[in-house]
Amino acid sequence: MKVIDMHCDTISKLYQERDQQNISLRNNPFQVDLMKMKSSGYLLQNFALFIDLGETNSPYETFLKQLSLFQEEIHKNSDILSPAVSYSQILANEKQGKMSALLTLEEGEVCGGSLERLQKIYDFGIRMMTFTWNFPNSLGFPAEPAPFFQLKYHPEGQAESLNYSRQEKGLTHQGIEFLEEMERLGIIADVSHLSDQGIQDVCRFARKPFCASHSNARSLCQRGRNLPDSLIRAIAGNGGVIGVNYYGPFLSEIPDKTNQYFSRIKDIALHIRHISDLGGISCIGLGSDFDGIDDNLELKNCSMMELLAQELKKCGFYESEIEQIFYRNVLDFYQELL
């Protein structure tokens, strides 16, 4: 079974732990490495460059450093992995027996509100971008805002007010301008982490399909980061794809006996079933969030994808539908947009 995963934070984790010996994209103790990917039949992995505004006062410089690390790893592993910035490149890499790496950006404030910088990140190979992470920025407002005192970087024209409810704040005027330019350039808009109102704004202003690369269903787990049924239908109705997240607190509201949240494969399958029932089988994909989440996982790393396939069979999905969930839907989405 081929696999496409719409979101992992492995490059950022490598960057954070770059001083450790024998840590590389090819082999590491993390949830994603190339050998684990290969054993599960990965066709493509979206590698996010994740920038935490609470950890840097220069988001663009941090982005460039992570980009450099990504490029180094691509060069070192060119025998089994190649970058992809288009659908045709994905197919060409597969024909050569290589997996594809699609580069994404998690935190639109890297651009500092500059459309010229957005052009630069496109030129660097970014083909998908979230508007926010967990901090308000010049583009919009997050689903679950982190406390302001943690924020090192203060973008000009940031939140009009930090005391807001998720339903009241969406994209800024600049965020709407960015959406238009992203669509013109060919950077896929990713609404994961964006507030409900922000996603509604994207639904209103987008002229192309967009995605939620790593988001779950709120009706199954009442977290602000999860999508309400109305937005699941809206994303699907616009031709978009939703990648299901494996993080325990986004799968179930009920902790275990030790008061910890555990990610169970059956819960991943339940979110997949719910989203596909609402939006149709063509709207669902995988968005693990591997290496951006803790290790309380039944699906411990990307080498274990067969376990998820088996659970989906138990849930009544046909083999052809599992193929759609595992890779075909996202590949079709990229064929349209890249």
C-alpha cells in the first residue's frame, strides 16, 4: 500500500536536536525517517518547516536555517529521496524508485506580511503553508491561541486584541491578500491551526481547493483544533482534503487511568469514518503530525502503517477506499493544484 502523509515535523525536530550524534533523516529514533518510510511503502511525505514564534525573534532566519538542513538531507539521501514541487515530479520520482519530499511551511508569519517574501519561499520550493500556528499574527488568528507572554516575535499589525473568542477572529485583510497570492503562485492554503472564522473566510474567498493537513473531527473530540462538521463539509465541498491527525488529545477527550491521553488506532479510524461520512470518501487523507506529537501512540512510527490499514478494514472500508485514504485522494488533489 502506498502512503502519502500531509504533515510531519521531522525536519524541525532534526534542527532542534542537530547537535546529537548519528541523527539524520535517513536513520533516527524519531517517528519518521527514510528507512521507516520505505518499509511502509511511502510515495510522498510532506515535510513541514515549523516555526514557533515563542522560540524565535527572527522567524525568517529560523526558516532559512531549517531550509538549509532540509536541503542537506535531500542531497545526502538522493539515492532514495527527491524533492517534488509538482505532480509530474512526484510521478517521475516514483518511476525512478524514489520517494518524494514535498516542502511545507507551518507558520505564515515567516513572511512578515511581505508578498515579496511569499514569492521567495515559493522559489525555495514551499508548496503548502498554514496561515498561523498557535499565535495570532499578521495573517490571522489561531484555533487555540497560546498565551501572549510566551511570544518572542511581535509582528507589526498583529492581533487587534488578544482577548478574543475563536468564532470572532479570522483572516486579517493581509491574510486575504496572502490567500489570493498563494493561489496565484501555486502554494496550497492549509487551514490547520486556523480559527473557525478564519477557515470560513478561506471558504468565502478561495477560488481553488485548499486543505487541512492535520486536523480531526470536533464532534468526536471537543478540541478547538478539530473541525466542526460544518467546516468539514465546506472543505470537502470546495474540493479540499483533510489529513487526519494521530495526536491523542485530538482523537479522544478521555484520558487513561494515569490521566494521560493515548493515541489509539481505532480512534484514528473513527475520525476517518466520521469525516468521510460527512464529506465523502474523496475528502480524507493522512496527516500524522509525527515528530510534532508525543510518544503515547499505538501507531508508534511511520513503519507501522499496515496496522492502520487493518483497522480500516475492520471498520468496513473497502480496499479501494483504503487506497484513497492512504494516498490516492491527496495525489489527485496535488494533480489539480501542483
